[in-house]
Amino acid sequence: MIHAICRRLTGNEADALDATQEALLAIVKGLPRYDGRAKFSTWAYRVATNACLDERRRRKRRPGPVEDDAADRPEPTAALDDQVSQQLEVDDALARLPEEYRAAVVLRALVGMDYADIASTLGIPPGPVRSRLARGRRALARLLGNPDHPTERPTPQP
């Protein structure tokens, strides 16, 4: 689950592997400081989320052009299963979400955390979690071609 979170939050495999490694090391080193106030999984996901945010900050400071991970992915073809094709589209859309929305959406959708656990993991009050989830879901729907208003949606052809 740590790697899955890192993959979704960083947006590419190389950074996800780096962030996963950093998160796992931080979890092991931090075990003596774990105080049990939150569930262990919540604490571990917070460590992983912080490692991902740190990795993204490091990526921004790297010299040279930043390559889009979507360019490395094969284009969906008829040979690809529909589920794989849809997952690639979701991954690309998630990568384009602002960090604060992406973190909340990933922790809710991928990990199944409740609002209180997401708030604890991100270190924010529960109110902003709700708004970040709503805005993140709305932005994700738009990126996936599902407009907000039913009148904007194309009508299905019989």
C-alpha cells in the first residue's frame, strides 16, 4: 500500500520507488517515536505522504527538463484490456491534479481512509479534507471527460 500511495502521489515510477524507500526507512527509524495516538496505518501513510511531497519538491529543484511520465506509457491500443486502459487514464488525470487534492483523493479512494484519518495523515483539520476531496473529485471528473453539469455531457447515441 505504501508503494501504491507513492506511485499515485508522485506520478511516476522512479520517484515512487525513491519515495517508497525513503518512507519505509523513515517508518523503521521512527518506530521508537510512534506513540500510538493514531492507528499505525494512519501514521505510516502520513510518513509515506510526507516522503512523496519531499520527493516532488526535490524533483522541482532538479536541473533540466522534467519529463512527463505519460510520455513513457504506451498508448492504449486494442490489445490492452479496457481496465488497464482506464487505469492509465486515471493515473494521468491524477498526475495533473494539484498536490493537496491528489493526496486527499488517493488516501480516500486507494486506501479507503475516513476523513478523520486523512486529516491526521495530512496534518490538517477535517473541514479542509472535505473541500479538498470535493474539489479533487470535481477536477478529476473534468480531466476524465465527465463535466460537472449534465447539460455539458454529450448525449448517448442509440
